[in-house]
Amino acid sequence: MKAREERVRHLGGLTLEMYRRSSFRDQLLIEQCREIVALEDRLRELDSMLEAVATARRAPTTCECGAPVPWGSHFCANCGRPVGAEPVVACEGCGHPLSADATFCAHCGRPVETSDEAEPQAEAEAEPKAEVEAEDEEPAKAIDETILQSADPWER
């Protein structure tokens, strides 16, 4: 803005001097005017970009799950989906996004499996391994006693 104002003042002074000397140089005036018009175009472009950013900040967008996502957020507070990506927590049946505290899918009604439900299955699978390990304890105990009896403290 300052550069534009300065150039307009210079253009006025240049025109006044040309009038006083009765020697107008049209090409020089046209060149100066083009520079001012180019500056004005650039100022309009910058103003429109600033307005677009200000509008985007004022109006929150909505996630695909329907929850509002404030400007600058990277994740949806409702479904955990990165803005513009797949949901982090989704129904296994229909893929509909789920909130973190949901017990049933709002879209298909399917119960939501939590990580607590998955743990008993993992424990059931671990039990047979415990029996196998008990059988192998005899050789392991003999090795442990050998290490404890060694003189080197780092091997203990």
C-alpha cells in the first residue's frame, strides 16, 4: 500500500513537472501507470487470499460423521478420524465412524467390541503355552543354578 501511494505521488509530481516544462513524454507516463495498476492488482489478490483465510477460520467444517471440526484441527473429536481421512474407530460391520464411548453402532446397531473383550481371547490362547513352559522348567532350573554359582557377577 505504501509503495502504491508513493508511486502515485511520484506520478503526480512527474506529470506536474512535464506540464511546467511543456514537454510530455507519454511513454514514461504510461510505464509509470502500468506499474501502479500492477501493484493494485497484487493488492486485490492479497486481499482476496486474506479474506478466504478469515472466512475459513470463522466457519467450522464438518467431518464425514457429521460432527463440526474447528479450523486448524487435525482430527475429529467425535470419531477420531484425521480430517479428510478414514475413521480411527469404526464399526466392524458397516464401517460407520463411532464415538469413543459408543457401545452400539448408531448406523447398523451392532455391538461395539472393546479392547477389554479382546483380552480374554488372548488369555485363553496363552494358557496352552503355559503348560508347555512348565514341562521345560527342569532344564532351565539347572542352567539358572549354574549361572548363580559362577564367579562372574555379570552372569548372575
